[in-house]
Amino acid sequence: MPKILWSNASPYSAKARMAALVAGIDCESIAVDTNAEPELLVANNPLGKIPVLIADDGCAVYDSRTITHWLDRQSKGALYPRNAAKRTDAERLESLADGICDCLLAHVYERRFRPAEKIHQPWLDKQWAKALRGLDHLDANPPKVGRRPNAGHLALRATLGYATLRFAGQWEKGRGRLTRWTKAFDRKFPALADLLPK
């Protein structure tokens, strides 16, 4: 059985675990502490980052987008539409969601790992502005979800789960369509909602 090295709060881990569930590929989830850099993690990803999928043959697959593509191939197309235009839409949504996540994480890490006197507020403001532009775009153009979510939907839901975890009450303001989208998604796919960042 493949293994996924993950962390509870990681949006990228949530995306990978949700993707495995949608793809119908059973994976053993192994929680790791990236700060401790355990041997299992660094032996399978020299960057020491999560998520990492370890296939049955021992092949390590990382990062989350590479994992979603690996799972898609293994499941013969469960995560990306076959139609070229729709696939591009799914990949673009995944890219935008991951990019928003990158900005939110940069914001969190700046405050978490720098002494207060060294926090660079213009950097925080820039990352926040990028994230808000992405969220505004998605609020104006919420993606439609059919009977099965694609990798773009999963990336977006994981990102909004992380935004709620770290920025509750901030990202939602003025974005009613996007907040309604998250509630509708969770009602439709409750098993996926259980895997959101916590």
C-alpha cells in the first residue's frame, strides 16, 4: 500500500490525501514533524518537505502537484478531465489555489520564524495582497463541481481550509460566493471535508 507522509495543518498534505481518496487509491497516512526532519522524510525527499507519496515499489513522489498527477495516472484519469480545455481549467485552478496557499504560508512563516523586530511588514502586505487578489478572482468566478471533484477543486478546498485555520474571519469578508462554495463542497463531499487542515 502506498504511504503518504503528511502533517495535520498542511494544505498540500490535505490536497494529496483528498486526491488519493477521490482516485480510489488506498494510502497509509504517516504523520511527520518536518521541523524534526525524521529520516523517513529526508530519505524520501531531500528537501524535507511534505507531502511525500511513497509508492509500493519505493519510488518517492513529491510535491503535491506531482502527487496528484501520479495518482491520476494510477487511477486512469480520476483527477483531471480528459477534455483538453477542461483539463487546462482544472490545472489552472490547481495552480491558482496552490499559489494562494504559497502566499498564505509565506505570511505565516514570516511571523512564526522571525523575531518580532525583524518581521518585514511590506513583505507581509505584498503576500496578503496577492492572496486576496486570487481569492477575489475565485469569488467572482467560483468553479463548478460535478459529481466528482477534480484536482483543481481539491487544491482550492485545501487552500480555503488552510485560510480558515490561520486567517478565520479575514479571508471570508466580502467573498460570499466563495464561502458558499466551500459549504456546498463540504455537504457534497463530507469524507473530503474530514481531511482539511486542522
